Amino acid sequence: MNHSLVLASTSPRRKELLELVNIPFVIRKQDVDESVIQTDNPALRAEQLSLHKAKHVPFIDSSEVILTADTVVAFEGNIYGKPNHHEEAYEMLSRLSGNVHDVYTGVTIRSQEKVVSFVEKTMVEFWPLTEGEIHAYIATKDVYDKAGAYGIQSQGAALVKKINGDYYNVVGLPISRVVRELRKFNINAVQEE
């Protein structure tokens, strides 16, 4: 049976990554209460959030496979989600400045027959940042819809000294691992003619 992929996310970055590897999909928005996940373990939080999201997306037909993901940034025992305002973004970026932090993305792939869930971790090191650099970056407004208040794929790239792990995981979806897991659900990239 041919399966169809449903990306249950409004993240433009996750959409772009699936398009990059030529996997056809449709987007189905879901709204869930993320506050029900209470763990302080960042890897577990990312995975539980992706599972929680996947459980709240209904199947419209039996051929569907649902993909959900959640990315969190962790540093010194703190989990950084998306900042709500300038001061929160400034505080996050100030703490990450000159340090190595971890980015975890939890991914869940769900069909009516099975569920696969995993977490990918990437270590990211920031350059030491001046107060002016932080304020200038926040002024770009690039900070507000991203865990940890930065986008490695956009102007936030200038903050990053080096990474250890999957770059695309930091963007929001460890796409090479996702491709391999989707094959187990009979979802493959479309070959261009």
C-alpha cells in the first residue's frame, strides 16, 4: 500500500527540509497543550512532546503516516524553548554566549499500525557575544519562533563557532535519520526525471 506523509507542524524549516529531500507531504496543523509535559530532562522532554503531538493528530485515512517533532535547547540544567519577549531572548543568548549547549529534537512517526520515536542530539558552541551583538541579533526578530532564541540557518549562523552532530537537527529536523525511518513506513523520496 502507498502511504502518504502528514507533517503535523507549521514550522517553515521542517517543511523546507522535507522538500529538500523530495519527500511529498501535506501539512496538518495541530494545537496541543505542551505544558502537560513536565520533565526537566531535555532529551525526554523533546521525545515526549513529539509523542504527545503525534497522539493528537487524527488520521483522515488509513494510508496516512504522521510526522511530529519538537526541538529544545539545553544548557546547565535549563531547557530553553521559544522566547516570549526581548528580555527573555537576551537572557537566553547571554547564557549561551561563549559556551557549548545541547540541541535535542524528538521525532515521532506514527501510522495506524506502529509508532517510532527517537531523539537526536547536537552540541553547539557559540562565540563569546557582546551585548551589542546580542541586541542587534534580537532586533532582527529572528529569535522569537526558535528554541534557544536563535536560528542556525538564518542570521543566527553568525553566533555559532562550531557544532558536533547533525546540523539539520539544530534547524529542527534530523532529516537524514527521518528519511531512513520513513522508509520503514513505505514513504520514500520522489525521484526526479
